[in-house]
Amino acid sequence: MWEDVKLYGRERERIQVDRVLAAARSGRGSALVLSGDPAIGKTALLRAALDQATGFRVLRCEGIRAESGLDYAALHELLLPVADRLPLLPPAQARALGVVLGLDSGPAEAFLVGAALVRLLTELAAERPLLLIVDEARLVDPESARAIVFAIRRLTAAPVALLVALRDDPADTLWRDLPALRVTGLSDAESRRLLAERYGPLGALRLSRILTLAAGNPLALLELPGVVGDLAGTAPEPMTLGPGVRAAFQERVTALPAAVRVLLTVAATETRGVLGIVTTAAAALGVDSEAWEYATAAGLLAVSDGRVERTHALLCAAVHEAATVAECRAAQLAVAAALTESGDADLGAWHRALAAARPDEPLAAALTARAADTRQGPMAAAAMLRQAAAISPDPERAGERLAAAGRFAWAGGDIASAHGLLDRATARLGPERAAVAARGLAGLLEFVAGEPERASRLLLRDAELVDPATAANLRIDAERARWVAGHAVLDLDPTEMTGREGISRFHT
């Protein structure tokens, strides 16, 4: 049963793989090339197929870059487990495969190798159905690929199945004459199920950002929760990838023209996708029309209605991560300049802060002022204050900004980020000064994620330190905490609870 292997969705792919295996069981040869983006799940499907291939003899090989220039390297790996069966073949064919396996010397004649492979696979399949697995087929040496395709096309009346995993479009490869199936991303529902089962509940903004960037890529879905913070997506900043996805896209990133990499780095930096800003910033870095044409023709970017959509968000993020610190900083500054020129100096300050190579108090102050704009929303304000703290030259000012960021994260309902920011603020300021800067956040957090008795004590402690209006709210929250702990009768005026940022926002 497919359920023995943990795959999410993939009904279409399962059906096609099952058909290939069923054909072999009924005595007919068939093949299927699974193609798709890096880390999209092709190898997982091959592994799952192995579990379904009960009663099959399995031979497999994997393309390796270091061996892709060696004649018949992949075929050597494929046939080595059955090298002892060469005596079944006519002498000339046995010698041909003997050369492939390093058992005989001399040149390997391609047609004779192919014919010998047909004969050998036929003999093996007469004993029981045979499954051939070829992974990373783009790195399989051409001689092996030609021999395998030659053989499988002549084995339609033998119980032989071939499954191939290929990163490229089969139409541009030696595997083009075999049936192919494009493996695409998981559906939104299956992506959410994978995340829920592996990580449990995630914040709505964080979850949305992960789903958007991963675009159904299973490896990205598994890795991104470990590198994407709870504030991700609340302010315009490039996304971070996990090591597996980064490595999976490395080759494709390297293959892109330099100007296209610059363009994609700018597109990853200006996350809102405003065409005018991306165009101006990219032009300032020397990007010409050819780079735009390449990116749109390759399906990396789509331009319409004044917007630039990163149609391959993972590759775009991988390009940004592969860029040097200097290249990323140049992209941030170019975007900042374009924003300032367009009249959005506040957002330009944000990008300059992300590009800051050293502490910069005037820039930190500008970002702090922008965070105070109520139109930003609490989560965006938290992200801006966090960045302002990062470039603050004075550790105490940094601590105050971190504490304020924590209070904004609380107001936005992001408990995990509020905890982390308050801990960092307390390390710089000490508990009392952090309490003042965060307006009693420690007790509020303790109530929702700790012990109500301790929460009451913290709330009353902090009420002695903060301003009178905040102190009054903290004392109300302390009374609620004591009531939850079973030590008091709750007797509060409902009007006092309206519009507050205290416990009542999370507990009714």
C-alpha cells in the first residue's frame, strides 16, 4: 500500500507509477520519467515505488557529477549486482558488457552494448519482474542513457519497468522518447497538512509566508519553519531558505547569467513587487532588457499591471541567498534610492537599515519613528523596531527597542516573537528597565503561557514601575490572574476591559 510511505497528496503520480509496475507484473515493459524542480519530491516517489515493487528484482543507479564524463559509469552501477549473469549472453555481447563492467579490456561498441543490455534484461525478467531505477538522470553519462533508452524501447513484451527522476525538461535530454510526467508542488491543503503534522500550529502570518515561498515544494515546507521567524512577512525583507533547498538550487542559480542573478536579487529585495521600483533599482545596478527578457521567458518573473511577480519564488530566494554580502547590500541600497525617489522615504529608510554595514543611530531613530505610525500595524512595527535595535550603537537603546518590539508583537497576537524579543531586551536592560520599556509584558506572557500565580506577581511588580495608565491595566490583569489561580473573586467593571492590550485580548 502507498500508505506505507509518508507521501502527502501525489495521487496523480501514484496512479502513473502504479500503472508502470502493474504493466510489468502483467508481462509488459514500460517506462516513466518523473521530471520537476529540485527537491520537489521525485526521489521520494522513487523510494515509495520501491516499497510497492514487491516481488520485483530491483536494479538502480544514480547520476553523479564526478562520473558524468565517464563512459558507461551509470550503467556500470546499474549492472554490477548482476555481473555474474554475463555468461548467459552470447560471447560477443558478454564481452561488450564485460568492458562496461571493467571485466574485459578494449573499446565498448555502443550498438553491441545496447543489444547485450536488451538480452541480459530479458533473461533477468524471465525469472521475475524487473524494476530499473535511475535517479538524478541529468547527471547520467550520455552513453549509459542511450543504452538504457535503447533497451527499454525494445522490451515492450518483457516484464521490465523503468522509473527515471530528472530535474530538466525531458524534451531537451536523451530521455525525451520515454513517457514523462511533470511532478509539481503539493496542493495548499496537503502543504498545510504536512506543516501541521510536522510542526503543529504556526502563526497565521508565518504560515502564509511559508506557503507562498514554498509553493508546494516538500523540502522547502520541511525546512522553512526552522528558518522563518514569526515576524516573517510583516515587513518587506527577503526570505531565508534552509540548507537543503539552498543546496538543491545551487546548480540552477550558478547557471543563470550574471545580470539575471542581479535582477532576481533585486526582485527578492523589493518584496512588494512594484514594477517601477524594481525596474529603477535593477537599472541602477546595470540590468538591461536582455536580462528581463531571459527572466520572463524562463518563467522566473512575470510582469503585468505595474507589478513584478516572482513566479519561481524559491529560485529567486536562492539567488538572493547565493549573492555576496556586498551584492545584497547594493540591491537594498538601490531599492532604497528608488523608493526615496518615488516619494516613499520612510520605506526607503527600512531598506537602508537592512543594508546598514555598521551601527547607525539616525537611521535606527528614523525606523523607530516609522514603527510608531499606527498605519503600519503591530507586526510590521515589531519587525521595524527589531531592525532598529540591530543597528543601534547603544546596547541600552537597542534593548528598549527590542522591548517595544516585543510589546507590538504581543499586540499582534504573536506570543512566540514577543517572548523572544523580551528575553533579548532583558539581557541588555535587566528585568526592571525591560518591564518599563515593554510596559509589563513579562506578566502578560506568563499568564498566557505559564503560571497565573507567578503572572499576578509579575504584573503587580511591573505596575509599580510603569506609567499610571499602564499600571492600572496591569493591576486589573493581576486580579484576573489571581482569579484564575483560585485566590480571589473576580469583580471587574466590563467597561474597563474594552480596547485593552492586556490579558483580556487573549482570554475572555
